[in-house]
Amino acid sequence: MAAPAAAEDLGGGFTVNGGATVVSDYRFRGISQTDKRFAIQGTFTVGHSSGVYGSVWGSSIDDYVAAGADAELDLIFGYKKTFGSTTIDGGLLYYYYPGSGGANTDFAEPYLKISQAMGAATLTGTIAYAPKQKALTVGNGKEDNLYLAGDLGYAIPKTPVSLTAHFGHSFGPSYLTIGDGYSDWSLGRP
């Protein structure tokens, strides 16, 4: 259940939008962040016609995820531009867990997504690399994480139905992968 995104033109090439939703389970790269319970999520983005944007995205989480924190805030600064049927989106995402009791849980992750529209279908490739940081450790000092993913979206013509397919692989070891690399996948509707 999602609230409609509110969008407003601020002038000078700037826009602002946001929204809120309730989901049955918040999964991050295939791993439940809510112990398979619902989550309340919200987002707020300020963008510029040049392609530069800044976003804050937040979700409720279970306290086992980040040393007692009950929320995740993603602070995002990026650049997104479409060239014909190809869209490039890259930037830096900072995962912040307020209330983690001083534990080192926050980390930064640069990302790059390239999407190619082909009629009713869209293919997206994602690479996200979190360089060595103490928050990612599984007890071996600072560790890093590489995540590669491919997504396919298909809007069935003349219907309101869309389908999605996702496959990703997280290369570890790191806290993100619970020790070892693993793959995640999903099929469904957005």
C-alpha cells in the first residue's frame, strides 16, 4: 500500500517529491530487515534538471540488523540522466542506523545503474561496491562488499500489469553477506 508520490516544481530546474508506503517485509538484497514483518517506509528527493539529486529514504527495521537500531536512513547523492532509451544513475549511498548505541553500523557505498528500455521491457544492471569499512566486518577487521545485479521489468501492453525478475550476487565475506557470498532472486509484480 503506497501513498501517491507528491511532486512539486520549485523553479530554477529544481523539483521535490516524496512518498510513503507500508510493505509486508523489507528485504535488502534478499535478506529480511524486519524479521519477516511489515515495515513503514518513506522517501524525499530534491532533484535538478541537470540530473543531480539528493534523497533521504527511510524504513523501520528489526533491532537485530544494526545493534539495536529500529530504523534505517539512506542518504543518497547522485546523478541520473537519460540518453535516448538508456538511463545512467550513479552516486553515493550512506546507510545510517540511528539508535545503534554507538556501535559501528553505518557505511558508505558508491553505486552505478544502467537501464535500457526495449519497448515494453526494461533491463537494468547494477553494481554497488562498499569499500573496506569496519561496519561491514564479520570479525576480521575492515571488510568490503561487491554486489552485482540484473533486473528485467516488463509492462504487459494494454493492461495495468507489470512483471519483474531480479537476480543478484553479493561477494563477501562481510556483515552484509552474513559471512560468505550469496545469490538472491525474485519474480513478481512491482
